[in-house]
Amino acid sequence: MPELPEVEVVRVGLDKWVRGRRIESVQVLDPRSVRRHHDGPLDFEHSLTGCTVSTVARRGKFLWMDLDGLPEPAALMAHLGMSGQLLVEEPAAPDEKHLKVRLTLSDMPDAPAELRFVDQRIFGGMFLSPLAATSDGGPGGAGSMSKFIPQAAAHIARDVLDPVRSAEDLYTSLRKKTTQLKRAILDQEVISGVGNIYADEALWAAGLSGLRNTATIRRFEVTLLNEALIDVMTRALEAGGTSFDSLYVNVNGASGYFSRSLNAYGREGEPCLRCLEQGRQSLIRRDPFMGRSSYSCPVCQPRPRRIPR
């Protein structure tokens, strides 16, 4: 599944190519991709037609477009799922094999006229979500100054790159839990936007085991972890995101390249680069974790004696 940097790359692309444009027409080619729109595909097409995209925003992995022209305030949610792509294309471009929704946009100089939602595995989708006031009175998310957020995204915490959030907020949220540290930072109600890849990378950078009990975590350790999360996400964003799935591309069809500079994830059996620099010998290990894998160094990320569930 695309992680926060991938979704932010898409948001920036949409902000450049789609914001300020009127939706001239909508075509739903597969009703399954608008299944979260409760009033059905015909209402989805009718409701969006004539609206103007005023803002493209994101919180964590949740992406939405605020719309002008609806009778009631709502946002167009675009959930990428595991293989969703948002592509800006010329109408003459051949339809993608797994094209699900087509939005025809008003003219903009040097900009293609169609926004296409393509999704092979159909875990993602598009739908309208009513707006709700943010719980803390701050902006809804990246790219937005509005103090409203789609109800579909209102339950998640602020994400790693949100300037409204602080290390102290993360510390407070973690200390309310009694669970493994990695499980906690993957909990979107603790901090949003952290996926399996970046969790391993940040924990490695902070020198912390993901098996630590959150109830024992100290404030300075959370500060290190918070800084590591921001650094990892920022570097990934600068590189265009991490793409291990050839299906994932950004809004203009370009894949990310951060996967070439990972320190922990996917490096089972390879030397730990930090230990190598310090004259120690250790190999990255892989452990099963929630149906996936965790990668860590057994030397510079020592396991606790007692491992919480």
C-alpha cells in the first residue's frame, strides 16, 4: 500500500494539475470503485459534475479534494488502496486496462483534460464525504487551511509531517498505550501516515526496538523517534516516495526511488550500516510481524527482556 510520502507526491501533483478546475463530466466505468458513495454511481456522477476543485489536501494516507458547487459541504475522497493510481491524461490517450473512473476537467493551459482513477486490485475508490470540524481547531491537513476535515478522515491523528503536531503529542499518545512500540506507531489514531516500511526505517534510525513497551518509553527516546520519523518521511518525499509495487505511480506516472536507500527494511542478512561504521559486526534480521515482516538490527536495536503483546 502507498505510504504517506507516496500519497503526498500524488497530492502535490493534483494540486498542480487539478486545483481550480471545474469538473465538466464524470464517468464511472466500474461501480465497485465508488462503492463507498452510498447513493450509488449515478448520484456520484451527477453530484460532481459542475463542481470546482478548490483544495487538494491530505492527512496521513487520506487524500481528498474540497469542492465548490455542492449543495452541502463535502469533499471528494480518493483512497488509493493497494494499487490505486490518479493519472492526469489527454483524452486521446488510450484507456488504461484497469481504468475505473474518468473525470473530464475544464481547460487549463498546458494541462491534460482528464483525471483518471486506475485500480487493478479494487481495494481503493472514490466517494463524497461530508465535512466536520477538526477536533483541535487546526487545519484539516497538508494543503489546506480549512478547519474542517472529511468525516471519513476525522478519526485519524495528525500525521508525521503535520506542523501542528509535536514530539510531546506523540509521547502523550504512546504513554496511554501498553503495547509494542511498532504496533503503536502503526496505529493511525496515535500518529497517522506511518506504514510498515517507514516504521522500520525510523526505529532503526532512532536505535529503538519495535518490541519496546510503550509504557516504558522515555521522553528523550520519543524525541529521537519523532525526529527520525520526520527525517525518513522527508527524505522519502524528496525522492518521490518508496515504490515496491510496480503498480504504484504518482499522478504523472513516475515511480519513487527511495527504496534504493533503505537502511533496514528488506535488508535481511545484510550488514547493519551503523554497526559497520562503529566497527561492530551485525546483520539485519527479519521477524514476522502482524502478517508482514519487521527488519531490525539485533545489536543497536536491542530487544527488551519482556515483550508486550
